[in-house]
Amino acid sequence: MDDLNTETPIQQIRFSGIEKTGIELFMKRDDLIHPFISGNKWRKLKYVLQDAKARNKNHLVSFGGAYSNHLVALACAGAIHGLHTTGFVRGEEVSNPMLSLCKLWGMQLVFTQREQYKNKNALFTEFFNSDAQAYFIDEGGKGGLAAQGCEEILDGVYGFTHVMCSVGTGTTIAGIARQAIKKGMIAEGICMLKGAEAIDAEIAELAGLPVKIHHGMSRGGYGKSDPELMAFIGTFASETGILLDQVYTGKMMTAIVQLIKEGYYKRGDKLLTIHTGGLLGLMGVLE
Ligand SMILES: *Cc1c(COP(=O)(O)O)cnc(C)c1O
């Protein structure tokens, strides 16, 4: 298995006068795992790829939006491992740098009407039923094997009171929560989808325990951006050197700063945020 190096540094964040609150803020730089299979995406794919190989499947099939970090990661990981990849892309045929990268790594793209896209199993069956080599990976790579990989985010990590990450499918926070409880840390997710309170039950089931998910902090919903968010990303970059993306990690950090300022955490707390990557998406919106 061509493993990527997942031993990433933990960096203290001195930002926006947070030290004065008596709360210490840190970030685990999983964005440094790989430029394109970044953040949580390698973690989510690791055991999925092992499973595919064990079953002698050489064709990975998955699903995502036109700006899916998961499809980019899958296309690149597939190329590294000598596996074919197909990505079903939600919506009308479009082109953008992320999809172009997918194609460079040899991914076959199938643009799919939103109605058909909803039933992923039906799509897989329709296109690949007769292909014994095809291996189904759910949208965004979500699922139990992916959560298993995300448990390893906390390997060798001790001494924090809380660990937070942003939530799309919730797979990453579910894996983190499984490890966090063994280490006496509180795991918290910041949900990037609007009105998605139902996800709490899914995450609890995947994690095998209840997990605190903060809702109402998605700044208008998934993929929505605003000038204050972009200004925050700029200030954060200039004060810490760390780039955040506007879909996940930037919104997570605006939420954490807000929670700190609202007094949600207490003096002496040591917070570990996970940088889950996604920086390719930032390139598309910078002018
Ligand atoms: C995919 C992604 C997430 C969400 O992970 P889930 O396991 O789907 O909750 C968070 N951050 C970034 C940068 C991502 O690309």
C-alpha cells in the first residue's frame, strides 16, 4: 500500500486576541498530507482502497458535486494506485479546474441530472452491473471504512480538552469522536449544511456514541460565501500563515472564534481544530 505520510504537525494559533481569554487554540495541519488528496480525504479513502484491492476491484466509482474535493482526491489516489476511476458529477455538464484535474488523472466523468443523481445505487447498477471490477464508493466517500480511517487523525494526539472539525457527511467527526472519547477529549463538529439537524443521528450511529454538532453556523448554507468570511480568511492567513478554504475550514474557524467569544469554552480549555484541507476550492474563488 502506497501510504501517504499522515504524521502532520500541530500548530498553536495566535489569532484575534484569543490568548487573552485563557483558552489555547491549536490546529492539526492535515492539509499538509498531500496537495490534492488533502486533509481528511486520504484518511477516508485509506481503508476503502484496501478493501477494493482485497476484493480484486480495479475500478473505483463514486459521486460528488462539480467542486468535490472527494472526486479530486479519488482521481489522484486512483492514479497513484493504478486503479481506474469514474466520478458521477451532480448536475449539467460544466468545466472547472477541479474537474479538469480529475480528467488529467484519468477519471471518467459522468454528468448526471439532479433527479437521477439522488439514487446512487441505481446509477451504479445501471452503468456498472456487468462490470465485476467496479467498486461503489458513496458520495463524499462517506461510510464505516472511511470513519475507521478518520479515527487515525487522533493517533498520537493527547492533552487537549476538545477537538473540532467541519462536517459535510459527518464521517470525519464520527471517526474522530470514537478516538476522542478514549482520550478524554470532547469531539465537536461544526455543520456546514443548513437545516441539517437530522445528521446528528447519522453521526451518532456511525460513531457509536452521541456527538455534539453545532448547527446554525454554516453562514447561509453549504457552499455559500460572503465578504466577511473572505475577509476572515485573509486576516487569518496574514496573522498565522495558514490558508483556510471558504467551504469548510474557514467557516469552521469563524464558528470557533465566535463560540470562544460567546464564552462557550472556559479558561484553561485546550482546543484542537483539524485542518481538513480543501484549499483547491479557494483557488477557484480568489480574484
Ligand atoms: C470533505 C471535507 C470535509 C467534510 O468531511 P465529512 O467527512 O464529509 O464530514 C471537511 N473539510 C474539507 C476541507 C473537506 O474537503
